[in-house]
Amino acid sequence: MYLYFFKDKFCKDAYLPIEERAVNFGDGVYEVVLSYYNKPFKLDEHLNRLFYSASNIFLKIPYSKEEIENIVYEGIRILNIDYVKIYVQVSRGSYERMHEFPPNEVESNFFIIFRLFKPIEESIRFNGVKLFTYPDIRWERCDIKSLNLLPNVLAKEYSKRKGGFEALFIKNSKITECASSSFFAFIDDKLITHPLTNEILAGITRNEVLNIAKSLNFEVIERPIYVYELERIEECFITGTTTEILPVKSIDNFNYKVGERTLKIYRVFKERIL
Ligand code: PDD
């Protein structure tokens, strides 16, 4: 169950040349959006972030925000299934390999993949998942959703081989975020997450969770959590477009319970997406 949008049309088959900047350099940006029952969740925010990422690497997106919105709605309509994972990618185009930008007339390559999404089983969600820490060896612009994901790939594989679901990045003894999700913890009854800086992605789910937490009158603090605080965590969870809100049951050798505060936030989130 999938559908592509490439070169101005919907199709089931599409190819990029091997002399393509996404392939050769990871020279591009992307977004992942989830659609629930024909409603792409926070599409506007995702597209704003796509344009933010693109402008920060001087990349032109060949469609306006409104045009992309229309393409997304049309793709969802054609596919006609309940849960759709929508992957949007823009690269600096296809041209003979050279590090500097190709000539101006080389057009960006834009495509969207619409694919059936299988939600995480509720039993996994209510049991919690394991995280393993990994050094944050990413670049200094993690606020850009760039195609360069090698550190994330290595971190996730490391965690997977140990039986984990996600990798938790550590930079200068501080938790930044996970390989493909944001991280939150309750410590001393306060909900804590890394502030929005160049060291993390401004997660759309992260923002929603902060709003929900405030509406539930939880005290929220945006500050980095230190590794030495791992033993003081009362509850923790990760957030992201595909993970939604996922309780954590362990980080390395520290074990946590899936707590009521996390589940309360999850229940409100669930109401908002449906
Ligand atoms: N990842 N941090 C990183 C490094 C991410 O890659 C993601 C999303 C998030 C969560 O952001 P959001 O809530 O906006 O999805 C945080 C996507 C899902 C991915 O790469 O597949």
C-alpha cells in the first residue's frame, strides 16, 4: 500500500539518477507526517519546518506550501487508507558530482512517498521501551531536518542490537534527544526536556506535548538533563511523529515504571489526533 508523487504526478514507480545530490552528499531535507483518517496531523507545522530546513541550506523548494498541502491531501485521498506515513524529500537535484552547489538551472528534486502506516501496538506502548545511550556525534545544526542521518543510523542500530527501541544521544554529559524522537522526563514532579537550540530538532510532537502538559497543569522546564540525573528520573518517554508518545521502561541499566502522568499526556494527545 503505497503511492509516490514525483515529477508533478502520482505514480507507483519512480527513480533518481545515481548522480543525484541526495545520493552523493545527502544534500537535501525531509519531513515525515502522519495522516489519521484522512487528516494529516500538524501538516502546517511540518511544512513550515520543511521550508525552514530548506532555507537554512539555501535550497529552493519547487512548490509553494499551499501546493504541497494540496498534493498531500490528494495523495491521501487516492490511497484511501486510515493511517498514512507521508515522507517528503527535497534535494539539490541531479548533476555531475561536485561539492559546491550545481549551476542555478539545475532543479531541486522533490518527491513524496505515501505508505500504509502500522501504529505501534498498544501492549508495547503500555509496557514501555528500552533506550540505550550513544554519543551524540551529529553536526552542529540538528535543528535542520537534513538527509544526513549516518550518526542516527549508527545509534539506532547499536540500540537495536542490544534489544532497544531507540538510542538516546549524550553530548557533554547531557541528554539531547533520540535518534528519531524527542526525549522527556519527570524529575521532582517537573516535566523536563531539552530546550530548542541547534542541538536538537524542534519536534512537532514535542511542541504538542508541551502544550498538553501545560494544559494539565504540569510544571514544565526546558533544560538539558544530565547523565547523573538518570537515577532520579521518575517517569520518562519519547515523542515523535511515528512513535507519538511512547513510555520508556529503561535507559541502559536504569529501570523506570510506565507512569500515570505519561499516560495522562498520551490520552490527551490521542484525543487531539483523532
Ligand atoms: N523523526 N528528533 C529527531 C532527531 C527526529 O528525527 C525526529 C523525527 C524527532 C521528532 O520530531 P517530530 O515530533 O516532529 O516527528 C526528534 C522522523 C519521524 C524520522 O526521521 O523518521
